[in-house]
Amino acid sequence: MFFFDKISLSFKLKIIVSSVLIIIFTIISVFLYNYEINRIENQSKLIIEKEINEISKIIDQYEKKNKEKTGIAIKVFENILEYYGEFVETDTSTINVNIINKNTNEELSTTISTILLDDVEAYDDFEIVDNIQRIANVNASIYQKIPTGYLCISTNYLNSIGKRQINTYIPNSSLIVETIERGDTYSGKINYLNKEYFVIHKPFYIDGKIRGIYEVGVKNKLRFLLDIIYNKKKFFNSQYIYILNKKGDEIYKPKLLKEYPNSKLIYEKIRKSLYGYNSIIFEEEINNINTEYVLNFIFDKRSNNYICIIYHKDEYSKSLSYLKFILLFVFIGLLISIYIISIIVNPYIKKIKKLSFSINEFSIGNIPKKINFNYNDELGKAVKSLNIYTDHVKDVISFSQNISKGNINAEIVLKNKSDVLVKSLINIRDNIISSIDEKNKREISDEINNWTNDGVSKFIEIQRNNSTDEKKLSYAIISNLVNYLNANQGALFFIEKKEDETVIVQKSSYAFNKERYVNSVFSTEIGLLGRVYKERKTILITDIPKNYITITSGLGEEIPNSLAIVPLIFNNNIHGIVEIASFNNLKEFQLKFIEKIGVNIAATISNVKVNRQTSVLLEQSVVQSKIMQTQEEEMAKSYSILQKLQDDVSKKENEMNGILDAVNSTTLVAEFDQYGKILKINDLFLELFKIKREDIIGKHYSRFIHSDKETFELIWNDLRHGKERQFTGFVDLPDERKLWLYQTYTPILDNNGNLYKILAIVADLTESKLIENKLEKQTIDLKAQEKELRNLLENSIIIQNKIQLKEQNMSAIMQSIDKTLLRIEYDTKGRILYANKKYLKITEYKLNEIKGSNVRDGIPSNRIIQFNKNWQKVLKGESIEGEITISSKKGGKINLLKVDTPIHNETGAVVKVLFIAIEKT
């Protein structure tokens, strides 16, 4: 140890560092070599098995996806067929076709009956299958049953020359036909032009019998999918994938190199392997080169396929050779490092001198350069501490300079809690930031307040200018509110009562500078509007459901980012609701603004409702004022009479008696004592009650009128105190009659102001009431009739739409007829009204040359009698088929097969005759 103490520091460092590096290198080399061997073996096995399982899952998921797609497509097919109607097969019309067996390509000639769908021939018509392809992105076909199997009559599958594959048929020996004949659905895979498709075949019925198949198919793109996935997944460079079915046929293989075995050889190796053994190592000579292969495989029960991965066995040794090379390279680097260390240690003392110089520089107030010294001994720690302090001083100076230049976001790290200088600088910066933040907050707050105040003033002005027109008011409010909030869409709703029910009525809607549809009515019990109505609280939604609302613009339909629904409340009553939708998130101050102006809007809405009600009341008051004017005129006359009566008491008394006599002769009059006993009663009263005077005088009033005893006592108590009482109501008489009476009871006082009798003047309103009830009933009946008429109108619209659709279908049928057949329209006398282009083309006439000419002009004389008989049958509603020969303009003869069909009007009368024909050839 004494010798080691005498050795220089540089030599000590060389010995220690070299020894440690050699020991570490030896341990790491042994560990890495053994570890790498085990890792390659285990990892290769795990990764290969994982890849095989992933491929199995991909195949399974892909097939499930295609099954789901074909399942959805077949439902679309069924819905479209249901829309078009049922298949109809006619034996009266047949088609001669040449057909091809799909399995053997053998050609046959056969005759098939015509199948119609929506009165259109299904054969060689591709509208339905093309609609399926456009909607569901799948291939589609329709097959018709024939004796040898099922014939394709409509499809969008293309053959090798790009034409549709109609006239091919599925033979009866096919598994598809066996399944369909049982009435089941066939689901599986088929091949078209060496391309595999996932397909579903379902039978369709005519008159309860299977008469055809409709099919959908999706192209199997598994190879393309696996090519994309597998090119990104390789553990070994020589690794390749095969997929074989139970028979050994290739489902998938990559573009292989020539030195790899073919699929048949791999299948033989799998067949010879032990049960459950999924890894085979074998040697094979390919292209005169012996190579050892590793084959991993698994039988996937989900797809009934073997999934195999094969690679060269010598990739193990290659991996180990890479490891040996790396270790050798590291060892050489170690030797070089030792040599370099020996060179570095020599100037070690120079670093100590630099350390001393740096400390001296700090002592005189200068900042020295950092010392490049990375060892971790005592000297290295000292150098490191000095370098850290140098950086710290530089950071403090830089931070101070940034603060002095106004960069208040400058940062500095407090590395030591006892660093008073850094703490002070940070406190200074934080105080500056705090003062600036307070200033910014005040500016933002002032800006929001100004924005809010301007908005309130703006909307007060809008409400003032439009307060008389409900429609203008609602549109002005919602359009300006949407624009002021920089939103995209909005709606304004009023709370109204309709038929004793409170509802939410949409009064105005605004989006993208346009007024939208209004006057929709919503219940207060459901939806977000109903919730706001009940809770009277604002709702803000930022996660809007897909089907709730969309904003339509020139770019399409998008879901907004936020939706605000705000109640409009005034005097604790909700008068309306505002709904705002925006692509921008609505801020809290915007919601508060809506709520703030909502009070004024609610007050305006309330005033609008009051004005509307006032308008109605004013109309009523005009009518009432006329009545009051008449009454005032009558009162004026009465007042004039009373004025004259005051001049002469005796004359007044005589005239009063005359008035009472007149009242007695026109109305029911009776006098009672203060307890309700009858003192006097006129003849009209007795006649109405159907009673004698001696049977009623001195009797209590309640014995003759059945009424509520408590109510009667209250009325009589008021009369005893000198109060006049008037009321109208039903009274029940002893003979079970009900009368509607207007009754006026007036207390009569003596000279001392004491009650001595009560005068009753009663008007019989029974007949008027009956008329009023009858009018009310008529009003109810009129409302019911109005509802029935509205239903009839709605039904007429539906019938009109159906008629329009039928007319469109008829137009399409006539267009189809005009493309293939000759068509002429005659009036009932046989004169030509119209001829289609195909008839004019074949006869070389123009329409104006033959229009108005009679069909009989071209009939030979020996056939005119038979023609007239047939014509009369047509006019009676019978269709006539037959053959006819016509002449062209140039004299050529044309033989036709024709049908004469009567056309009826809505009363069933024949108004014209339709001639349809086709050339006999």
C-alpha cells in the first residue's frame, strides 16, 4: 500500500479505470451471449404464434364484416323490392334466350316466361340491382327459375369483356339451388372470373311458389388486406405466410422467391406432422440448393384454414453472429478507451490549475469560463460545483437583464431555498406580473361591461321600434341576437295558451342571414324546451347529440359546438324561450347577457300579448259601446220623464201607476213581506206558475220554487238591510219544469226608512236560453265538421300524391312503350289523335299528314264488316288482339301484331282507343 501511495494520481486513475472496464466487459459479454440465444428462440416462437393468431383474427373479423355487409345489403334489397311491389309471372308472354351453365360453360337455348315487377319486365332491366349497388356498395343479381336451374335475368356482375353476366344459370346440382329449393337462405362464397365473393341468396315467391332468387355479393379483398398488413409485420427477414384450406388449396400466398417450397409441399408436411404439433423443421432441396426451414402453423377453426409462417432456420445463427461482431467491436473500443485515458490523465494537473484560476476570477468579480472536466472524484465534484455556480451566476445576470428590458415572463430556477438573491428577483418579477394581470383583468371587465351595455341599449331600441308588430319584433330580436353573439343559428319561442293548454310556439328562426320556418308548436312536458319551461333555468350544452340539431350552410350540415336555451322571465312569469346554436363555445358573460336582456324581451312579449288581448277587447267594446249608447238614449228619455214627474207629484203618481200597469202587463211582478210571504202577484206570474191566486197569497215563496235555502236566506238578508239584488239562474217548479229567470228584488221603504215590503220584477229568459244552448251546440257541431273537413283535406292531399305517383309511373310506362312498340290513339269514331315516333318512323309519315284521318280508310272492303264488329266491342270496353297489315308512305307492306284497348274516363265511359303493335317479324 505504501508503494501505491507513492504512485502519482494520474497513474492510479489509469489502473483503476482499466481494471473496472475489463471486468464489466467480461460480465456483460457472457450475459449477453446467453441471453440473446434464449431471447431469439423464445421471442421468435412467441411472435410467430402471435402473428398467426392475429392473421386468424383478421380473417375472422374480415369475414364477419362481409357477412354483416351482405346481411344489411339483403335487407336493403328486400325493402326496395317491397317498395316496387310483388313479382308477377305471365305465361302469355315468353322470351327466347341462349343460356350458359355457370359450372360447365355449356350453352343451351330455352324459352322463359315474362316476370314483371311494378308492371316492368325484370329481364334485362337493371334499375333495381344498380340501386342496390349505389346504396349498399355491393353486387346484386335477380334469378328466374327455369327447368335446369335458376337463370340470371338482371345483374351488375361484369364478364371478361365488361358486359353484364345475364343469361348464365346456376344448375340444379348446385348446393345453392338445393338450399333455395328447401326455402332456406344460402350464405357462403362463390367465384366469378377467378374472384371470390361473399354472397347471400334468398328465394322469392309468386303465388306461394319459389320462382326466383335475389342475391347480393361482396368481393373478397382478403389478399389485398393481408398484403398490406403482412408487409409491415416480419420478425425474420426470410419470413413468409401461406393460408391453405382443408384440401390444401391456396387461399393466400405472397409473391414468393424461387427458393421457397410450394403450397403442395407445405401441405404434405402438415399432413405428416403429429397431431397437435405446430412447428416443423425440415430440409428441402430447391433449385439444387439444400435449405433448412422452420414451419409454424395452426388450424383456424373459425375460417377452416391452415395459417402457416415459414422462414430460414439459419437466421438464428445470423442473429448470434451479429452479437459476436458487436462484442468484438466493444472490446476494441475498450482498448482504445484505455489508451485515450492514459493520454488524458497526463494533463490532469492542468485542470487543477484552471480550477484555481477560475476561483481567483470569482474573487475579483469576474465570471470565468466553464472548465471541461467530467470525472466524478473529489476534483471532478469541485469542478462540477464551480461550473454549476458559474451557470447560476449567468442565469441571475440574464434574468436581471430580461426584467430590466421588460421581459416579465423570464424564468429562473430556485435551486437552493436559502438563495436570497434569486428569491428577491423572483418576488420583484411576480409583483410586476401581478400588477399587469390586474390591469388586464380590469380592461377585459370594462370591455365586457361596455359590450353588455351597448347590447342592452341596442335591444331596448329594437323592442321599442317593433313593439306593435309581433312578427317583426320576434324576427328583429332573434336575428340581431344571433349576429350580436357571433353565433350561427337561433330561434325565439313564445309561451301561449291554446285550448286550455300551455304550449311553446316558435315565432321566429334565424340562420346564416336568413329567416327560417316558424310557428312550430312544442309541448311543455317534453324535450329541452319543456325542461327549461319547468325549471326556469338556462341550459348550456357543449356535447350535442347527433340527431338534435344541425347547422346547414353552403359547406354542408354540421353539428354546432354549443347550444344555449334561455328562459325569458318577467314578474316571475316565463313568457318565452331563446335558443342559440353556435360553432363557437358560448362564454359565461354571453349567457348572462342573454339572461339580462331576456327580462326586457319578456316584458315586451308580455306587452305584445296584452296589446293583442286589448285589440280583441277593443273590438268587443265597440259592439258594447253601441249597445250602451242605445241604453243611454233610453236612460236619457227615462230621465226626462222622471224630471217632469218631479214637477208634479200627483202627475208623477198617476204616471207611476201607469208604468206599473205597463210592467204588470209585460213582465212578472210580485210583492213580498220581509219574511218572503207573497202579498201580491200579477196574472203573468200566475199563468207562468200555472196556479190560482188564492192558492199562493200569504204563502212562502220557497213552497213554489225549489232553490238553495242558504242562498235564499243570504239574498233575503240583503233585502232586509235595504240592498237591491239582481241575479239570473234556473229555478225548479213543483211540476218539474225548469225556467231560466232574470230576477230583480227591490226593498220598498216607508217614510221612516223602514222596510215594509219587497217588489220583485222577473223576466222569463227560458226561450232565449234554449236558443243560446242550441247555438252553442251548433258551434260544437261546426267545430267537429271543421275537423272532419280538415281530415278530408289531408286525405285528399295523400290521394293526390298517390295519383301523382301513379301518373308518373304511367308516364314512365308510356315512355317505355314508345321506345319498343308502335302506339296510336283514336277517338271513338276512329280518327287518329296521336301517333308515337316509332310508328311515324316505320311508316315514314309525319304526324300532321295522318292526324284526323280515319282508321277505316286503310281497311280492305272485304274486312270492313268484321272491323266494325270489333270496333263496337272495343267501344263496349273489350280489348281486341289480332294481326294487321299497314302500308308505309312509299307503299311498303308492314305486318303487325296489334292490340286495341279502350280508355275510360272517371265515369267508366270509353273516350278513346289505344292501338299498341309490334312488327310480326
